[in-house]
Amino acid sequence: MKVHRPADARGQVRTDWLDSRHSFSFGHFLDRDWMGFGALRVLNEDRVAPGAGFPAHHHANMEILSYVLDGALAHKDDSGGAGIVRAGELQWMGAGHGIAHSEFNASADAPVHFLQIWIQPDRVNLPPGHAQQAFPGQDRRGRWVTLASPDGRDGSLAIRQQATLQGTWLGAGEQVEAALVADRRYWLQVARGAVDVDGQRLQAGDALGWVDEATTLVLRGVHPDPADILLFTLPR
């Protein structure tokens, strides 16, 4: 089964400092047809005004990834984790048995644009954790790079779930393939730009998901400015 989640079908929350688009139900946005996709529970695209952000709040038993597209995001939590996540960097926070954290735009002048991703863990009540890693876009140009994985392989961030996050950048004429197997779920998110997936044109914010599919996808870049594409491999 293949599903399509167009960018303009997502939920939206707008305030004087936040523009947030929700692929799945989150906060005040409820769509019972889109409560998540397997272990992938939240995928929000956030734009936060200069100097604004989310004050300290609590999470437990969730793997939280923040992927910055533009600008810089300041993180601080009560386990001692702190840092600034910049464009092209991925941050992992394992909420474990409980953690309080804040996220603010690190700039007083420019907005920050990032994806916030929640993945349900396969182990609960572990100690909280925090890490971040830079993944320069040019290193992903025309090839898949592993950004997060269960074992931290190939320099990726280790997460507490049998799930993998890969990323690629594709400009015009560049192509990659992705082999899908039937005993896993897959979610492909276009973070920026445009791409053809087996001939289907996707724009920024669009997504496709697959369940019980065994096939090989062909992804082709369509514009000189590269598309930034994320692929989640998830438990069935």
C-alpha cells in the first residue's frame, strides 16, 4: 500500500512567532486518519521568529530529532544537554524516563526553519540522552547518507528504535534508488526543493509512505538547486 500526504493537506498552527505544519495529529490539530505512521509519531515543519521559541516543557519515552534547514536552534535540557543546532545538523534527544527542555531561535535577527520528528522508542524508561551531528549537504549530494540508526553506524546518531533515517540531496540530473522490502514501513519526506519519485513530482512538504511494498524506488532531481530528501525505514 502506498499513501500520499500532500504538503497542503497538513495541519497548520500560526501565531505571531510560529508557523507550524503538522504531517500527523499534534497539539490542537486532530485528524484521526493521520495519527502517525507506525513508530513515526510526529513530523512538524516549524518556522520560528527571531528570539522566540518553546519554553521549558516535559517529555517522556520519545525519541526526538530536530533537523535544521535554515538558521540556528538553541537547545537546553535538565539532563545537562545544551547546544546550538545549525543548518545541516541533526539533534537527537532521548526523553527516556523524563526530561524537560526548551528550544529557541538562536538568532535575534533571522528566523529558524526546522523539522521536529518524534519516533516512539522500543525501550522505555531509560536515562535521557542528547547528541547532535553535522551532515553537510554536499556530502549527501547524489547519494544516501545514514543520519540516524539503532546502532549509530557510519557516524549516524544512535536512536532507541529499530528505525533508520537517511538523507540525500538531488539536483537536476542526479538520481538515487531506494530498495523497499515488504516487512518494513517507509516514509519519504521532501524537506526542501522538488523531486520525481518513480515519475511522481513531489514538492517541499510533500510525503509518500509505503506499507507491505517490495519495490525499488527511483528518485531524480529536477532543479539546479538540490532537493533535500529524508527517508525513514520503520518497523512494520
